[in-house]
Amino acid sequence: MKTIILLITGVAFLLYSNPVKAQERPQRYSLGQCLDFAVNNSYPAYRAALDMEEAVHQKQEVRSGILPQINGSGSFDNNVILGKTMLPGEIIGEPGVQIPVEMGTKNTLDFTASLEQVLFDPSLFTGIKIAKNNYELQRLRSIMTKEEIIFDVSYAFYDILNSMQELDNIRYMIEKQDSLHILMKERVQQNITREVDLNRIKVNLINLRIRGEHIKNTIAQQKRYLQILLGMPVEERLELDDSEMKNIVAPTLHSCSPPQDRIELTILEKQKDILDLQIKQERMRYLPTLSAVASAGYQFQSDKLNLSKEPWFNSVMVGVRLTVPLFDGFSKYSQVKQRQIQRQRLEWDMQETQQNIAASYRNAQEQLTVTYESVQAQKENLQLAEKVYAQSMMLYKEGLAGMTDLLETETSLREAKITYAAELIRFRKTEVDMLKANGILENLLNNK
């Protein structure tokens, strides 16, 4: 009975676990699934997570400066030969004579504990604000890293789809050429068609197959590059889903004003805030600092290393320490000037970034409209090329058209297919550019 129960439990576990594994690794990855995998597993994503963790510890390191600093120390000295000190002879009734006297004991043990607490240090508290801003800056950079991952993976994904579409077109043309080759071979055997026309078909087939093998190799290389971007082992098999590529709609263009909350500008603003705090911190180093100090010690002194209770002595000290900077060779002045120059440079960077954002936004808008119209035109051109090729094939079979005319229409059909596929990919990439220009690249993560 127990054996039967175990068997039933094992079968149920297998039936339950297999669908879960199938869901974890889909057979064909859509763009959204690739992006979701990349933002959780790519190498830049892991590095960004480590940078965030490091920023947390850096913030804690700076905050430790306002906490008490407690240190302990211990030492043991064995004075093999005691040092001598010259004392005046008056102390023993021999005026005018210097008497050498050994001072101290041969063995000394010393244990001390000290405490220091900052009471007033303006630059330290400003440093804590800088650390908090550095953490926020790292968080913004993590968001920017995520956007870069989405952008790079999207472009690589569409490049593979472009190659896959070209390979499908070649296979389609090979299928057409194979049918024509069989027909031509029969006609040559019946002395209806010249053998030279059959050879021309053979040449076309060989060229198409060679081109197909080159594209297969290109796709394999592109997939390995995409797997590196995703953080997926290159040994795994990766298949892409291109079902949504042809489902395009007319672009909706909004106002021509570029977004003002782009992550690039936010990062530069945060860097400017940090520089302002650093300038303030350097200037505060001219102010005095005040600390409270305390120490307690326990010392053993004896000529014999006999740790008895008698030769031990203790000591306790409390006090305050005031440090007033007077002259540092213009070090702080030079540091303030450097930060001010860095801030001026940052302001120019912000202006340049704003111009680049505005230009990329308008370029993406215009390119999206142009590529959409181009896709529609190329779609009509492809339908016409397919119709012309079908008509030419029919005329050739009826003996009303020559081989040259048929091959020319075949070439036109192949070029129309390649151009249409290229325009589709260009449109998709332009959509990615538009999302980036609007600062909403993360919307692509919803296309799962």
C-alpha cells in the first residue's frame, strides 16, 4: 500500500512540475520575454545590483563618523637594559655632581581603552548628505542601466528577426526555383526548352542555397550575441517569436515638445547637487572641530614577571579636543575651485544633453512617420511583385514569355521581399527609438 501511494505521489509531482519548468523557459521567446529575462539575469543588471549594494555600505561608512570611536590597545615591554637618567647630586648631599640612575622596571604590561565622540564637525554632517545623494545617484544609474539593457536587447532581437525573415524569403524562392527546375528538366528532355535555360535555373538555385547557409551562420552568431546580452548561457538553444512583427499600426504623434524628465537629465541634476554639497563641505573644513575624549588604562610594572596583584596601576582620563585649522597651503581653496569648475562643466553637459534629447525626440517622430508610410508602400509593392511573378510563370509555362523575363521578375520579387522585411524591422527599431526619446522604454517589458 505504501508503495502504491509513493508511486501515485511521484507521478503527480512529475505531472505538476513539468508544466512549471515549461513556463520558466518558453519554447520561443518574444521581445517582452527576452527583455524580462535580461533585466533579471544580464551581466549589467548584476553589476548594477552590486553597485547599489556597495552604495548602501558607503552610506553606512560615512554615517559611522558620528558614532563613538572606541579603540583598545595592549603592549608588553621587556627592558633588557634599563635606560639611565642623570640626576643632580644635591638630592643625596653631593652638590655639583651628576649621578646616573636607572629608571623604570624591566617588565611593563599596558592595557588601554579609548573613546572619542565628535561633538561639532560641520563637514562630517555634510558628508552624510553627500553619501545619501550618492546612493540616490547610483539608484538612478541603475534605472539608466535597465533602459540601456532594454534598448540593446531590442535592437539585437530585431536584427535577428531581419535575418530570419531574409532566410524565409530565400527558402520561399528556393521552393519556387525547385518547381521551375523540375518543369525545365522535363521540357529539356522533351526538347521543348534549351538546356542553357535549365543551367541558368541551376545557377540561381546554387546561389540561393549558398546565400541561405551564410544567413544561417549569421543568425547563429546574432543569437549568441543576444544570449550574452540576456545573460543566458550560449550553450542553450534560443528560439525567437516573430509573430508580432507584422502587426503594425499607424503611429500616434503627440506634441513636439520633448520630455523633461529623462533619466539622463535627472542623473546630471543629482550630480550637480552632489557637487554643491562637496563645495559646501570643503568650505566647512575652515571651521574648528570639537571632540570629547576619554581613556582608561591598566599597567603592570615589575622587575620580575610575576603577575601578582601588587604592581598593577590604573589610570583614567577625560577631556575635549578642539582643532582649529589655521593654514593648509591653500589646499582647501584649490579643492573648492576644482569643484566649481566641475560644476560649470556639468552645466554645459546638461545643456548639450537637453539639445540631444530634443533632437532625438524630433528625429524619432519624423522617422516613425516616414517608416510607417514606407512599410505600407513596400507592402503594396510586394503584393504587386508576387502578382507579376505569378503571371510571368503562367506565361512562361504557356510558352508566351522567355526565361529572361521570368528571371527578372523573380529577382524583382526577391528584392521586394527583402526590402519589405527591412522596412518592417526599421519601423520596429524606430518605435524603440521613440519610446527611448519619451523616456518610457520600460513599456516594452509588457509585451510578453
